[in-house]
Amino acid sequence: MTNAGFGLNRIFGAGMLLGTMLAMSSIALAADAAVTGSDKANRPVTFAKDVAPILQAKCQECHHQGSNAPMSLVTYEETRPWVRAIRDRVIKRQMPPWHIDMTVGVQKFKNDMSLSDAQIATIVAWADSGAAMGDPKDMPAPVQWPAANEWKAAKALGQPDLVIKSDPYTMPAKHQDVWWRPETSIPITEARWVRAVEIRPVTPAGRKITHHAVAYLAQDEDPDSNNPGTNPALNARSFLMEWAIGKGYDLYPTDTGKLLLPGSKIAWDIHLHAVGEEIQNNVEIGLWLYPAGEVPKHRTYLNGFQALRRGNMDLAPNSITSTDGFTVLKKAARLENFQPHMHLRGKSMAVEAILPDGTVQMVSYVGNFNFNWMTNYIYAEDAAPVFPKGTIIHVTATYDNTHANPNNPDPDQWVGYGDRTVDEMGHAWMNVTYISDEEYSAWAASHKKMETAAAR
């Protein structure tokens, strides 16, 4: 166990707490202003005119009839019983599940599902003023949501070009954890490039037993020769994608992709656990391809940047502990996304870059990690951070093994590294695109010009 980053994390965590308090204060003030403004206009905040459009834009994709969410938030009658819970969740930024700190690091994302301060203020003002329905004529037209088995990426990309399924596994009602590792051939006869990927359990019941699923790309090439920044401890095969609860899809930047070769296979590593009923399920991956013959300029790789040396963890009972991991980029690179991965004791994760000149740059920070939502934060193309060769990617993970952690199964236990849900681990899933030194120099020069212009 390492604690080198604990002092930094403690200071940083205090700053995040202060930032959260200030944010909640600003939301409360904004809510007051919304009510005051409405009073001046002689119009209260209503569900039909003000709240329903927000729910359509940010909530109903998960909260509609037939979805996996526990309640629908489509109609006023469905939403009204949950007003106090909605108010509490949005003001604490627990819902929608977008837990990244937007005051540090990258702040622009392709898949941002968060509520703005103004949207939160509207919901709070509505709840505090009696949660009125308003005029039904003000209701927006209902959204026609796709079926529950629709691919999340289909809305933007259409249907996948290839769908590859693992062999099924039947999990008994009571059993120890299982790691199911079949292989599935990829049906291609020529080299093809992937522009987006998505993994999911095939059935809703399968989501109950699937802790996570990793798809490795097993093909006849040496991953180390193509992926100079890979952590050797993880590189038995090259990663294609990892899925866990709450994960969406990976969409690669323009002119960037992953290479599939004829004869390649998907090597699955699927973690299953018993839930009290016998369930058979398999996992599938959807692949969106570039047109045949089209070769993107850059090849990207999925890395699991570690927050500790694999296996080197020892969390004492009733304690909060931080671990640190360091990985050197052996080529200049662009980071495309951030998905923190820990288990039930996970509390926070920070990723920072230590540049060759010694400067430190915060990349991303999730201060209130939630095991139930393995959210993938996909950086906007004009905001994705780019670093020179020799940069150190520093990952700090913090674990709460105390009674204060509501997800903690047993705070009186010592906890070590392991794959079971009751064990712990810590790594940052990030797609990394390696670029040449010349491309980095051009990016740095252009970036410096933009910063100079912005400062004027």
C-alpha cells in the first residue's frame, strides 16, 4: 500500500468539499432568484412548462416505462410522488450520474449528461413552491424512447455493423463469484477499423449478475510493439473495451480508431455473481466500423492506468486510505476519456499529468465515486488533453473502509486487492492515442497561440 498522495488528496478533498458547499449555496441562491423572478412575472415554476423539458433532456432516457430505472419520470402523475427525492438528488449532483468535478481538469465532454446550475435551480424552485402541474397545454410533446434492448450509441450512429456475442453462462442462485472467459471469432476477411464500441449484457436479467465484462482483442500481433504506453502488468492481450454498470459506449475521435485483423477473436473476461435466482445470460459487443478500405490517421488503445501496483493493497478496518500509481508515456499522446474503476470502498479518483519539465496538470477528478455508476467521461475533441513523451500519468485512488460508507459490506474487515466485488482495485480506464513528436509540437504551438489570444 502506498500513501504518497494522501496529503495531496486530503488537501484536494478539502477543496472539493468547500467547492461543493459553495456550489450548493449558489444553487440555493439561484433557486431563490428563480422564484423571485417568477413572482415578478406572476408565473410560478410549473412541471408542464419548466420541469418536463429538463426531465426529457436529462432524465427520461433512463426513467421511462420499460427502462431499468426504478421509476418513470415522464408524466406529472409519475413524477409528483418523487419530488423531495428528486430535489435532494439533483442538488447534491447525484443524479443524473455525472460525478466528475467540473471545476478542475477537462470540462468539456461529448456525452455530458449533467444538469446546469440553472436547471437545478428550476427543479429546486418547483419543488419548494409546491410542485405545481401548471397548464397541461404547456407540456412538450412526448419523446418516443427506443426499446430497452436498443444500443445506446444507435441514436447517434445507427445500428452497429457487427454484433458479437459471448457463449452463455448459467449462474446458480447461490454460488461464489465466477469469471467466464470464452472466446468468439470476429467474422471479417479483411482488415477493418473500429470507430465506436459498446458492450452490454444481452438481457435485463443478465445485468443483475454481471459485475463487469472486459473484451480483449486477441489477434496475431504484438500489442507491446504498437502500444508503447501500456502497463505491462495488464497487457496479456490488448484491451478493446470494458463494461460495468452505468457504462455507455466508447466513441473515438475523428480519424481515430482500433484495428481488427482477419482471424482475430474477442477474448471475454466476464465477472458474474449470484443474486438469489438462477439466471442464464451472455454478453455482446457492438462494433461500428469505418467504411471498408478507409484507414484513420491514428490508432487508439485502451489503457487501465493503475492507482497502485497490481496486488499491492492493504486497507485497514475503519480507515480511509489512498494509493498512487505512476505510468510513463513512452510517446506523445492524447487522452480521449476517463472512466474510474473501483469497488464498494471506492471514494474518489484523481488523474494528473506530471510533465517532463516538472509541471503538474490535473486531468480529471471524481470526488464522489459511486460503484453503481461506472460513468465514462468522453472528452470533447477540442478539450482532450495532449502530453509529450516522458509525461507521467499519476492516478490517486481513495478508499473509504469505514461505517460512513453506505456501500461498505463490512468496515471491520481488512481489504486487499482482488477481482471479487468485496475485494478492491483501482485503475483509470482511458483510451490513449499516440502521436508523433512533430504532431505534438504542432499541437503545443497552436494551443499556445489560442491561450495567448484568450489572454488579450
